[in-house]
Amino acid sequence: MKTVLCATYEGIEAKVVDVEVTLTKGLPSFSIVGIASASINEAKERVKSALLSNNFSFPPKRITINLSPSDLKKEGSHFDLSIALLIALENSDLELNEWFVFGELGLDGKIKENIYIYPLILSLAKQQKIKKVLVPSSATNKLSKIPNIEFYGVENLQEAIDFFQADQTQRPRAVEKESFEYPFYELEGVKYYYRKEYEEDFIDVRGQEIAKRAALIAAAGFHNILFEGSPGCGKSMIAKRMQYILPALSHQELLELAKLDALEMKEPDFLPCRNFRAPHHTATAASIFGGGSHRAMIGEVGLAHKSILFFDELPHFSKPVLEALREPMQDNRIRISRVNAKVEYPSDFLFVGAMNPCPCGNLLAKDLECRCNEAEIQRYKSRLSDPFLDRIDLMVVMQESTKDDTVSFSSKELHKKVLEANIFAKQRGQESFNAKLNDADVEEYCSLREDAEEILQKAIERYKLSFRGIKKVKKVARTIADLEQSYEITKEHLFEALSYRHRR
């Protein structure tokens, strides 16, 4: 019996699969066991055609392929190459059980790339379960960006067979590692990459200085933010531009974002720019949080990991969706439980919300009359519960736009401030963004000066701040201090942080 390694999904993480083969006496047959999906069972025909096209004669025996562990459902056409190699090399004395093999076979034996190969290998790399892997040559360009793995590329089945039959000294060398050609800064041996191109620029936003200041703070510390204002005042404009001023990405974060692209069936572009997920308010809970009857698929909340999750027209989202959002906003994880699957996804996102002040949108307008009565306004705002609003770090009421509004800061200037604040935070040994600090880190990094502490105690009593609210005020004040390159949180920083806090 021979064995080679492959992988399949369990949730969004990879699970190692041992692909085993035996050829026994009996009526000629070809079977695959181990809860294989239709795409794997169809591999029998692709493997047969590919082997016969490369002058291989099938022995008159029973061929049995076992995918272990047998209680895990496997799917994906990337098992083709593993199965074909085991059959072709079954009579050899080669040891293959240290190798991972991925690739889909064409009928002529050509090895094709599969969209899932990249996220599977990246997941295995994070688990430190993979060292040497044989893959299609067409996939080596992006796979070579994953560190600490030896990648060997082959074009067709015959090349793969020759690769293993060759002496180790005669095998082709592993693919050279590729680096990212983007601007970066380096701290303690870790590179952080960013872009200098801004497809959506803050220079287009006239006026709204308070909102732009709040957006800067939110981007620098990854704080949840909610914009409230009349239709057309620039809420969505600011939200969309925040994507381009977010902190730089480490090498590992770049790979993780590319993995999410692949899970969404998109070709990874490896750009050092965080994602911007904006589901419509009519989207179902399953599409936002993930789900499925047989396999729990990732949703918008999971795809927004390390990025922005934007809810426009926030009160129009269903109450169950808004209340269910509280857990990932607090824990930075989303748990999905189904009869056939129970999975957990990381969902460390920056939440951005936008809403009108009333159903008609004219409550704050100077020249337009609000058509809503008090009960309608109250019903509209009550769709956002206090526990939900307590998880919002910054709330901004935006002014109406006027013809006298002028431009102020560009995205390039704001991004420079975010990068400087991020470097300042990391240089004091802080690993997480300010908004994501745990209780111990808050005590270590968010200590207040004595006069600021007195002000906070008064604010707690006056505004009835919850324990969560107190910590969020401290975290926002820490980010404001970082933007000014201040090691201490002063009363000025605290006053500004309190000005953005939701008041009950």
C-alpha cells in the first residue's frame, strides 16, 4: 500500500487527508472510498484517461483508493493528481508519504490549477503541517509567496511521474520564493506593506471635518464607527474612503486576505489593501454570517476579517441580524452551528455603519421639513438596541453639506498619520490594534494621567458608562494619543474620546 498526502476543508481550515491505494486480485474495478464528493468520484474517469494517454496499462486488478480519515467529507478536483500518481507508482519502492500533492487532471494528462489549492496550502502552512508539495506549474507564482514551504511545479502527469522516479540529486529545484514589491516599513524583522494609490480620495469630501477626524481615529485604531446624517451629506463617501487609509498589512495578513479572495472564488491579487464588504440591508442572515445545510460556508462577516464591514442604511437591517452582529463585534469570531457542521471563523473587522436621523431623512435639515412624527422617529431609532450601540466606539452626527464647504485633507495625508500612529503603537510592544486590546492590555497601555482619570470618573457617573463603554473610551483616547505621538493619555485626549461616545 502506498500513501500520499492531500487536504480538504473543514469549515475554512484545511484538514490533512491520507490518500491510500491498494491493488488486489479480483474482477477489475476502480473505487474510491472515504465519503468522497461527486467531484472526487468523477476523478476516476479523468485519472483513467490521463494514465492511458501517457502509455500506462491498467493492471487487471481491483483498484481501491481510500481517503482517510474516513469520517470526514472530502471534496475538490485537486485530488486527481494524488490518485493518478499512486496508481502509476504502486509497483515502485518509492516512499511518498512525506509529500503533499495537489492538482486537477485534464483528459490528456495536463495538470490544472484549482482555485482552492492556495487557501488549503496556506491553512496547512499556518498549522505547520506541510513542508514539501507538488503543484501545477501555473500555481507556483502565487504559492511561492507562502514562506517555509518547498514548492515543485509540474506541467503534466508524465512530468510528475518522472519527478518522483528521478534521483533526488536530479530533481528540479524548488520554486524560488517571491517577495512583494510594495512600499513597506519594517519593525523587529516584520515587514508591513501598504499602497500609495488611492482610488477613492478624501480630497473629494468637502466639509465634514468632525466626521473626517473621527474616520481617521477609527482607521488608526480599528474602532467601530457610526455616521448619522441627512441623505447626501457624505456618510457613504467617507466610509468607502476609509478602506484606503487603514494600517499597513504584514506578510501573513496579506496571505490571509488572499485566502479569503480564493474562498470567494476570486483570483487573489495580493494587493496590500484591506477589503471593503458592504452587504445590502435585504441580505439574509446566512449570507451575512455564513451557513448552509451541509457545509457551513463563510459569510460577509468572515470575509471582512482584518478589513471593513460596512452597513449602509443601518436601521433597515433586520433586528435578528443586528443583534447577531453583537457577538462577532465583541469576540472577533463568528460561530456557526448546523446539524451537519459546527465551525468557527475569525472575524476581526472594523464595523462602519451609516444611518439617517429619521425615516424620511430630513430631521437635521435646515431647509427641508421632516415628515415623520415622534413615534415613527422613536421606532426607527429603537431598531438599534443599547447593547448594540454600546459596541460602537465612535458616533458622529454629520452636518448638512453647503456650497461653502471646502476640501481639507487628502487620503495620502490621512494615511501617513495612520501609519505613523500604527508604528508608534507597535514600538511600545503592542501587537493588537487599540480597539482589539484585551483587558490586561488596556491596563498596560491605556493608563490615564491623574487629571484625566478624574474626568473619566465624572463621565462614568454622568453618562452611565458601562464597563465595556469605559474600556472603549480608554481605547479611543489611546488612539488619539498615538496620532499625536504621545505616550501619555491626557485630559484633552479623553475629552475628545468622550465627545464621540453614544449617550443614553
